[in-house]
Amino acid sequence: MINKYIIAASVAILIVLISYVVQFYLLLDYGISNDTAVWGQLGDYIGGVLNPTLSFVSLVLLIKSLTLQNEANNELRQELKNNEKTEKIRSFETLFFNMINSQKELFHSFAIDLTKDDKKAKKQGVDAVILIEDEIENIRERNENDDKIKSMLEKFDSKDQIFGLTRSFYIMVKTISDSLNDTEGFSSKERASHLHTLINFTDFAQLRMILIAMQFTEFESVKYLRNHQEFNAVLQEVGLDYNIY
């Protein structure tokens, strides 16, 4: 692009010189003068004609140079912004996967006590969730309402373990929303991707327990999950629903 302006300036210089030679040497048949005053007039002529042209070309090149510099600065700013975003997502994902591991450990310790045939027993992890689901199915088969299910869950949750599971899951969903918000340069698509990751990395039995809690409890954590549009959209995408009973 710059070479184009250099060529244009060179052509302008040649045109001025050729025009002078054609006019005075060829058409008017003037010879080459030995008078320094005449040569001074030639210099005034060339300078008077070319100075505005070359000044204009110089101005154009200066504007072009400033434009290129501004574009380079914009690219540098964008690169710095991208690097900052990459560092943010790296720090977030370190925290995120540590939280997922903590959630897994919390679920492994999840247990409920029950008394059957005057004998006490304990169901833990997946078995505990299956027992709760079986109890809900039995209550539904007897056509009893949600209050009966809520009472059953309160009985099993005497140590607030269901509350702990739902709160842990809620914290991760909230962390995704707060850390990857629009003002930090993240999009809803990026948040949805991490919500998908959270759901896929959560033990399915624990996820079912979360959905049960969302349907039948009134913890502040589950209220947040029920009202979280992006989270519910992802649930629908993976074929899940918290109104399963």
C-alpha cells in the first residue's frame, strides 16, 4: 500500500521535469542556460509545483502510518484481553474441578439411617438415593400428597446431608454464573458448556437426589436452582427434569 504512494510521488516528479523539458527545450527551443538565476527559477518552478503534491503524499502516508499503528495497538489490546480471559478461565477451571472432586467425596459420605423389623441399618451413597426413590414411589402408589414425601425426606435428613449435597451443587452453579458473567467477557454459551460439564461429572445418583430436593424441599439453594434459567435450559438439553415425581 505504501509503495503505491511512493510510485505516485515519483511519477509526479517525472511529470514536472518532463513538462519543463518539453515546454522550454523542445517546444520553445531553449538551450541549457549557464545563468545561475535561470537555474534558480527552475528550482522555484519545481519546488512550487512539487511541494504541495509531496506534502499531500507525506500527509497521506502519515495518516496511513497512524492508522496502521492504531490497528496494531487494537490487536495488541485484544491479544492482552484474550490472554487475561484465558488466565481467568484457567484459574476458574482449577477451582471448578477441585469443587467437583469435593462434591464426589461429600456424596460418598452421604448416608441415611433406617429401622426395619426393629433393626437399624444404614444406606450410603447410591444405595441411600435408591432407598429414598423407592420410598417416594411407595408414597405415590398410596396416592399420598407431597407433604408426606417432604416429611419422609426430613426424617431421612436429620443430619442435614441432603441440604449439604444441594448446597454444594448450588455453590458450583452460582460460581459458574458469577465467575463467567458477561462483564468478564464470557458468553452464555461458555456458561452452558461448564454447566454441561458439571452435570456430566456429577454422579447420576447424586444428580437424582438434587432433582428430588428441587421438587420437594424449600432450601434457599434449591430455590436458586429452580429459578436459574440457564441451568434449567441445560437440564432440558440433557433430558432431565426436577418434576420427576
